[in-house]
Amino acid sequence: MTDSADAVSQIAERIARGGRNIVFTGAGISTESGIPDYRSKGGVWDRFRPVYFDDFMGSRASRIEYWRQKTEMYHDLVKARPNAAHEAIHRLHEMGLLEAVITQNIDGLHQMSGLPDEKVVELHGNTRRIRCMTCGEISSEDAAQKRIAAGDPAPECHCGGYLKPDTISFGQAMPVAETERAVRLSETCDVFLVVGSTLLVHPAAGMPGIAKRNGAFLAIVNLSDTPMDGLADVRIEGKAGVALPGIVEALNRG
């Protein structure tokens, strides 16, 4: 593992060249905002049995259980705010040094930090949006949660369709346009910076490899090992909220 200070300097130097710089984020950036992750001990899947997409569509009881789980997680979501790492990524955007963010996260914190929607590729959707599975109409999670609090445990659309957060459930197909865009960005980038991802969930986990095979500088910031560590040009074992502001500070120093 590269010395942390040296790695920060290397990443800043490559980003400063002004090429196509991609930041790829996973749950590790959002845990620093108080949002539980999914796979670690005590995480979401330690507490809940996932409701598969076909079960959601085929059973009212499954939809009620799905929304029960979402309601419990909603309380963490409404309290969450962008942290120092999100703000550092937004600063890269303001400096003209960010091509795009590819994220596995569904919390919308990148947009809340000030990043425009068009700069964020959401591979797994966004839980703050609710989509009707029949007519496609979009509404807010706040509105759905108000209905649940009023006694409607599995809200439906005015058209009769099932309302579901606009996220990818187990067994549901990945969004084609977002996945294709993420692959194109990975193929053409100059710097690919992974932040807070264990790189275990595919196809998202394949993006760093695509970038590296096409000549990109690959950097990883994560608290634990990843399967891509051996390919990384630099790796920082640490918190996103420390490493990313450090990269921005190094850029400001010139």
C-alpha cells in the first residue's frame, strides 16, 4: 500500500492534468453521513431479508414487507447530509476537474452536495424518487411515506400500478442507459478514482477494470481490501471524508 500522503499527492497530480476524471462511489462514502451499508455486520442485509423484485410485483404481502423495510431505512435517509467527501467531489466539479460521478449509492447525497443531475450516473437508482411500475409516473418518497404513516402500507398509483422506489431490487434488471454510459465513461477516462466501494457487486465492480485496461490511472480509497487492489496505481486505506478533502487541498496548493 502506498503511503497515504504520497498517494494523495499522486492522485492530485493526475487529476490536475485536466483530463477526463471519474469518481466511482460506493456505500463507504455514505456511511460517513450516517446511512448504514448493506453487507457489513449490522448492515441492512444483516437486519432484513431482501424482497425480490418478482415477489414485490406478485404479492401484496411482499410489497407491505418491502415498504416496511424502506420506512425503517427512511429515517436514516432524511437525517443524512453530504459529508466532507461529497463536498470535496463537488469542489472538483467547481474546479472543472470532474467528468462524472458513477455511483452505486441510492441516497441522492451527491446531488444534495450541489452536483448537477447530469454529472451523476446512478447505477442502482435513487430511493428519493418513487416510480409507478405501470405508468412510470415519478413522485417523491416523502409523499409515499406520508401515505404509509396515514395507514396505507403498500401505496399504489392513481392508475392502479404499484409504487416502488426508483431503485434496483434483487432480481430486477439493471438500467440499460446508465450502465452503458458508465461503461463508456470508464473506457475513455484518464483517472478512475474509487471511493468507499468493496467492488464486489457486478456489473458496477467491473468498471475499474475497464478503466485500467484502457490506460486510466486507477486509485482506490477504501477502509477494507478490494479485489482490484492489485491493479491500482495507488491505494489509500482510510476514510473518504479525510482522503478526498486532502486531495482537494493538494490541488489548491498547486
